Amino acid sequence: MKKLIINGGRRLCGEVNLQGAKNSVLPILAAAAAADGISVIHNCPHLSDVDASIKILRHIGCRVDIENETVIVDSTDASGWEIPEALMREMRSSIIFLGALLSRFGRGTVAAPGGCEIGLRPIDYHLEAFAGMGVEINENGGIIECICPKGICGRRLSLNFPSVGATENIILASIKAKGETVITNAAREPEIKDLADFLNKCGADIRGAGGSIITICGVETIHSAEHSVIPDRIIASTYMAAAACTGGKITINGAERKHLAPIIPVFEESGCSVKSDENRIEIAAPEKLRRIRYVKTMPYPGFPTDSQSLITVMASIGKGTSVISESIFENRFRFVPELIRMGANIRVENGCLAIAEGVEKLHGANVAATDLRGGTALVVAGLCAEGETRIGKISCIYRGFYDIEKYFSSLGADIRSVNG
Ligand code: EPZ
């Protein structure tokens, strides 16, 4: 099992280029299965979740080639509409393929993705929407079989919660539906608009993506297209937190300022100075971080839940008491006990509210990554802690942060991965 070894306390300084967004690549690769022909997707980071998506594409008969950070998907001979449990289990968000299979084949059979480290992750919104569009759903022993003998019918759907995955799955299922689909209370994350931009290049007719009402008029044909994925705003916030916690100064090339609008004010409240233009962020840390009075994670354009663990680390060494409320997932503070082993003084109430009393410094310790964003936060903690931190169970980090040790080493960190 690989571990990360970090000797902390070094200021991180320099420039870094931002990778493509994991949460955009995944739905766009699923969409490529619904698009007939050869799609070319640029700016795809080498992530284990991308590898899992490629395995699914190949399983259903797509030919997939990888050239550096470009993935070429030829769906001409795609014919499989079943995704086995083993593949579904590799990546929780594989449920997004169901909408693409329904579009392409009018049917799809998948295994229920199940929960994960951060919560139960139900898919009721997805299935309720499909049922409302005329899909017949048979769930048995964790296998979900969907057929639509009369084809998919567009209709007006309102989501109880602006679910990112449900919004994406409804879009994917409705691109060739009969008639018009209108999603009310749709998720507004930038990754939704990126998916719609790709699909519109493929001939779809999607309007309003990025807003809370999205209209999809079904079309006859969805052909292939070429597309470059948007940059990863969550990875951008990871570099920002690393600069903030180590007293450093980092320029992040490729970061889209508008995607970081919910995040930048929190870093400024903690005392960081943030300069930005269209596609670059420069952050410089203060001598000592200030507390973060109160942040609550919310759907976009609120503060993103995926960046919550990072500001919890900042709060652990900020001067004063910080309060962070997690409103999206029920188990997203599970990395905190590991942070406490490094000297943090944080208490978590009801699993959703963290109160952090800032300490002078964290110290190195042996810790284990609990999930992708919690594990990445432990890396940031190790970068600023005094002494050596050894992080185990790091495979979950590589799901979303490609070559983390290489990027942080290039910014002056003493970090390496070892086997054993
Ligand atoms: C997407 O997950 C992202 N994953 C998550 O990123 C991100 O944290 C999340 O959106 C919120 O922004 C990908 O895009 C691959 P949701 P998703 O549906 O679609 C509840 C990361 O670390 N819900 O918006 O699963 C759900 O339980 C990952 O990169 C239902 O109750 O998120 C949660 O409480 C983690 N029923 C809330 O909605 C449903 O049918 C938000 O979930 C669907 C969701």
C-alpha cells in the first residue's frame, strides 16, 4: 500500500497549471457514449475515476484511446447497455452512465452505486425523474433495470434538492426524448454548463444550463464532438489552502475566477491576499491566518462542500474560533479525528458542525486518508505541520488529484510517495 511522507513547515511558492475538472470529465465521458461517432475530449486529468469511466466505456463497446490529456471515444460500435456491479462499484458516480444508456439504447441495467465514505448517496431523485419520463424501473437485489418501451418522454420535472448528479442524468436521458424536458431547481455548478456545452456541440438543444431552470428539447441525432474540459475549481482551492497554511505564495494558471467567486472571500477573511484575472489566481498568505467566523457549505453558487475540508485545516491553525457547517453530506467531517492526531483542537457536533479553536502549529503524525477531499486536506495539514507526517490509504486521493506529490514538490514541498 502506498503512503505519502511529508516533512512539513516549508513555505510553498511558485506557479502551477490547473488540471481539468474531475466532476466535469466524468459526466462528459458518459455523454460521449450517447454521442454517435468519435468524440475527442481534451484536458482530461489522469485520475483513477477517469480510468474507471474508460473501463465502463470499453465494456459497452466503445473504443477508447488516450493521448496525454486527451481521451478519444469512438462509440460507433457501442452496443452494451449493462454495467456490471464490479465496474459500478469502482466509482460511485458511475450512475451517470444510466442516463446516457437510456438515450443511446432506450434501456440500461446498472448496479446500485451504494454509499461511500461521505454519505449514503441515494439516487432517488434520478430514478423518480426517469420514471416520470416513461422509464420502467425494476430494482432487484441491488440491480436496477430500466427500459422505456414507448421511448423517453420529455416533461416538466422539479428537483427537491439541486442535485448535481440528478441534473446531469436527466439532461443525458432527455437529449433525444420525445418533446421538451424542463428541470426546475436544477443544480447550477459550472460542471453542469460544461456538460451542456459539450452536448450542444453534439447537436443537442439544451438551454439555461448554469441556471436553476434548464430546458432540453429532444433531437433525432446526437453526433460526436471535440471539447476541452473546464479547469478544476476544487483543486484550485486545494493549492490556495496549501499556500494559506504554509505562509506561501502561489499563482494558479488556468483557474477560472468566476468559478472561485464563492471561495475567494473565505480566503480573504482568513487574511490571505488574492489577486485574480480571467484565468489566473495569485494567493499570498498572511504571517498568521485569522479565524473563519462562519461558513456553511451550499449548492453552487454557495461555498462548495468539496472545499470544506480545506478550510477546516485552515481554521485549525487560524487565530481564534472558527465555525464550519456542512449542509450537503452527512459524513464529511470524518477526516477530523485524523487532524486531531496532528494537534488540531476541533469538535464536531451532530456530524455537521465543526468548531475549531486555532492552535499555534500542527505537528506531524501517522494518519490515514478517509476519502478524496479529507485525504487531500490531510496532505495540506502535513505540508504546514512541524515534523514528519505519514499518510496511509492514499488511493482515494488519486481518484481526484493527479500526481499530487509531483505538483506540491514543484512548489517547494518535501513530499514523496513510498510503498509499504
Ligand atoms: C456531485 O456529487 C460531485 N460528484 C460531488 O463531488 C459533490 O460534492 C456534489 O456533487 C455536490 O456538489 C461528481 O460530480 C462526480 P448531489 P453528487 O447529487 O451528484 C442528496 C468529490 O469529492 N441526494 O448534488 O452525488 C445527496 O445524498 C465529489 O469530487 C439525494 O438525496 O451530489 C447529498 O446529500 C464528492 N438523492 C445531496 O443530495 C439523490 O437522488 C447532494 O448530492 C441525489 C442526491
